[in-house]
Amino acid sequence: MQDSIFTKIIKGELPCHKIYEDNKTIAFLTIQPYIEGHTLVVPKLQIDDFEQLPTEDYQALFTTVQKVAKRIKDVFNVPKTAVTVLGMEIPHAHVHIMPVDSEASYFEAIENRATIPNEPDHQQLALIAERLRF
């Protein structure tokens, strides 16, 4: 199996704006955020579908999702975080977490994703990652 872009990030072959890492998972800001603070939580084991993860890795993934969601909620001072499992474009299970003020703000962010710049603002992402890192 060819390494996914996430596996390359995990191995340190590609840079990322990391906010959390343990022995089973990593969390970093996406370079194409739907909304400021949009974070990906990724298991270190490269599996295409999250339900195929061994139980221990699955539990670790969602434990990290919970930790990161709480951190995002606190840092961005929002009432909710949107947590979604998509995994359509990259063959490596992952979970999206976004700070949201309301259900409407989540759907607005999804609808506006076509306006995301092609070139990420790494300076801005680094500042956000610094605030979120734990």
C-alpha cells in the first residue's frame, strides 16, 4: 500500500500544523479549512475506513477526537463543535472537527468551501495551531 498524505505527515516527511499527538493518533489543522480552527484527527495506522480500525486504535481515535473537540470549544469559545467522518478523498481514516456557533454556521462553512484559497496561509495556520496546541 502506498503511503497516504497523512502517513507522510505522521512520518515527518511532510509538514503540518500539529496541535496534538500521542502514540496512536495525531491532530493537525487542515490546510484547506472550511472555518478557522478546522482540525483533522488521524489514526497513525493507515486504514481507509475508520470502522476497519482495530478496536484499540478506534477507541484511541475517538478519545483524541473528544480531547481535541473540547480544546477547540474552549479556545474558540463556541457552544459546539461539528465532528464529521468523511474520508472520501484521502484513503486514510480521519475525523474533521470544526468550531461552530450554530448548526447554520456549520452548513454555511460547508457551502462556502468552494471559496477556500488554493494556497494555504501557513502564517495564519501556525498562529491558530499555537493557540490550540496541547
